Amino acid sequence: MNDAPPASDSNGRARRRVIFTLLMLFLLGTAASLGPGITWDEPDYVLGGYNYAQWLTHLSPDSFSREIIDRYWAFNHEHPPAAKLVYGLAGSFQGDAGLGLFLTARIAAVAMFVALAGLVYVFLAGRFGRAAGAIGALSLALMPRVFGHGHLAALDVPVALACFATTLVFFRAHESKWRAAAAGVLWGVALLTKLNAVFLPVVLIPWALWFHGKRALVPCVMLFVLGAAVFFAGWPWLWHDTAGRVQEYAVNKAERLGEDARPTGTTSVPVHYLGTTYRAERAPWHYPFVMTLVTVPLGLLLFAGIGAGGAVRRGGTRGAGVLMLASALLPLVVLALPMVPKYDGVRLFMPAFPFVACFAGIGGAKIWAWRGRLGRTLVVAVLAFCAVVLSWTRPYELSYYSGLVGGAWGAERLGFETTYWGDTVTPDVLDAVNTDCPDGSSIAVRPPFARLRPWLKQELVWFDGRMSDATHPDFLLVFPRQGYLDEFTKNLIRTREPVRRWTYCGVPQCMLFDLRNGK
């Protein structure tokens, strides 16, 4: 007599576990979203999205005129609108463009991050088994840098989600025209999210032709046709003066690669890397590869290494392994090109990490099956340790470095940038500034970050001038993005003791200096 439970019962239990895990990840991400300060780019994305949502929710026959389109869609039009529109629609439910708008936008960002983890599970479970799916999804969630970006209202995780979804659907696009059409639509959504997506065909087209030959022709054509159609249809800013605005968008992105000076007075975004600050020139080609190696937890890196070799060699899923490997390498190779600026840690190549997590899932599943209980114990131990480390990093996930360089402490001594995006100016920091700085005193933030003003009390005087020993504010708030600090601030950090210091693993994340009367 067979007492084994029916397969449908087993599948049902598995689905319930996955749904429960993703729900818990959403709740944890939502809670974590309260920790980091407002980052450099979030105000533009969130307020831009709010404008777009207002246009969408107040449609009328006049809404399609150039005047109305420009009124609502001109703000932050240098970036495509898809993720920003999601943030704006989420914020519209809370009524106005106040500070609560940022919280609702971050909750929407968490939902997209959870969806990305869910897709990792679905893809791996279908091709490599449930154990690989579960370990892969958990691996993505346990990468501190990725988790940190996963609860910020920015564009990097959304474009990773859109690129990953496009790749997954295109993987089977040769099987039917409906799948091919869906892949094209998803690529259009990816293009509407961020520039990174434009490079996807560099991997998808050769891979499809190599593994599927003539059957890949229709999916490849539909990818371009529908992708372009969705891109133009989904961005009202392009509906008027289309040729001029497409050219403007292309030139804007090309200027990021050019030699024109930026507001910082440099030809590229300054970045501190391996002890050198690169301002007038780009960081070295190996920046994205090194940053990947030193920001993915060591245990997950080991899983991914084992999984990558096995996935590419594996018989019936070899096509999947090759596609994942090429998709993981593509963002790194693009950023490694000499003309491409390299800065801001790992965020500019975020689409690589879902595929790294896939390899970690495959490698972890292989270890799970190795020698029974011993293998399972090793996998659980690695994931549990990563979970403890992740909880320890909060709210400084974007400052995380792995044990490969001795954590954040070792990374600082090796010359890596220890913070860069303003996230370390946390609500606790702002509360301390509002409490410690007397009414009427002047304050500056370095690097210059004027968007903090709404979070500081109105009684503080904002200091916008150039600082020197003779001219300076009463208080100076510093988050030490090494590449952006001027000589006055660098000397201050070397020679003066702050009245307040916030640290992670002994590394300063934010400092408040009292400059009154030589204090």
C-alpha cells in the first residue's frame, strides 16, 4: 500500500511555503525601508513619478496636448518613467506630495524586490528543482547590497526585475508566438525603466540563434518590434517632437560617457577605489568585477561558483546555464568598457545579481544533496550566517563588504568607498541634528546634499558657501563619500573629533562637527 501523499498535495504545500516566505520578505523589507535616509536620487524619482501619476489619474481630452504633457512629464525626463510611475501611483493613495510619499514609494519598491525573488524561485524550481529555487531566492534576499537597494525608491532593482523577467520569458519564446510577444512587451517595459535594458539583445539574440536556429527568428523580430512599440507608447514625453526628444535622450546618455564637465567640476562622477580617487578619469575596467567579488557574502559566492560550473555543463539545461552566465556577465562587461563611468558601488550593474543568485541556488542545491544531512547542515549554516550578517548591517546595507576584504573595516583600509548615496543620513541622524543644533545656527552638509532640507527644522540656517578656516557654518554634517569630499572636510575629519559619530563595524557612516569657537 502506497502511503505517500499525492503530488498535488506536495505542490500545494510548496506553494504555501513560498507564498509565506515571500510575504515575510515583504514585511521585513517594509520594516527595513524605515531605516536608511533619503538617498541622492530618490526625490527626483518619487516626485517625478507623482507628477506622472497625476496626469494619468486626471485624464481628459486635453491631457494629450503638448502643453499638458510637458507640464506633467518634463520633470526628470532624462530617465524613463516606468518605475517612477509605480512610485507615483503608490504615493497617490496617501493624498499629497508630502513626506509620506517617500514611504509609500519605498513600499512599492519592496514589492518589486519581492517579485524579483519570486521569479528567481519560479525559474530555478522549474529547471533545477525546488531546493535550487528556494536557495536561489534566499540568496538574492541575503545579499546585503541587493537587499538594501530593494527597499529604496530608485531604478536599479526595478530594471533588474524587468531585465530578469524579459530573459525568463525569452528563454522559452521559441515555443509559441504568445511567449515571443510577451518577451517583446517585457523588453519594452525594461527599456521604460532604465537604460541598462538596451543591452539585453546583445545576449538574447546570439543565444537564441545558437540554441534554437530558425525557430528563434520570430522571437528575435518580435523582441525588437514590440519592445520599441511599448517604449514609445509608454512614455508620453516622446509623443510630441518625437525625433528631437529621442535625440535629446540619446545625447543625454552619451554625454555621461563624454568629456563635458559635471556640476562637480569633473568629467565623471568621482569615485574612491583601491586608495585612489578618480575624478577627471574613469575608474579601472576591473571595478565591476572586484566590487561584485567583495560585496557578495563569501558563502553565497562559493555556492555561485559551484553552481555556475554545473549549470553550464549540465545536459538538458545547458541552454539555461549559458543564458544565465552570459546575462550575469553582460552588465559587468558593459560597465568595464573604457568609456563607461564606474561609480556608486554595485547599483549600476544590479541586473547581474538575480543571475548570481540563480547560480548560488544551483550550487547550494548541489551541496544540499551531498552526503545527506551533512550537506543540508552546511547550506542551512551558510544561509543562517548570512541572515545574521544582514541583520547586523541594518540600516547600512549599502556599506556592506564581505569577509573577503575583512568587512567594512578592511575595505576602508584597502581604499574602497565606504558610503556614497546619502542613505547613512538616517532618521536618527536627522533627529540628533534637530536636537543638538540650536535654533538660528547655520549648518552645511558634505558632500552637498540640499535635499535634506525638508527633514531639518526650519530654524536652522542653510550654509551654501564655500568652506574655509575663515568661513564656515556653525555645524557640519558629513557622510564620508570619499570621492566627493573637499580638502577642508578631509582635513576636518583628520584633525577634529565630531560631537556625534555614527559607525558601522567601526567605520564612520555619518559625523556631526561643531565648528563654533574652534570646538
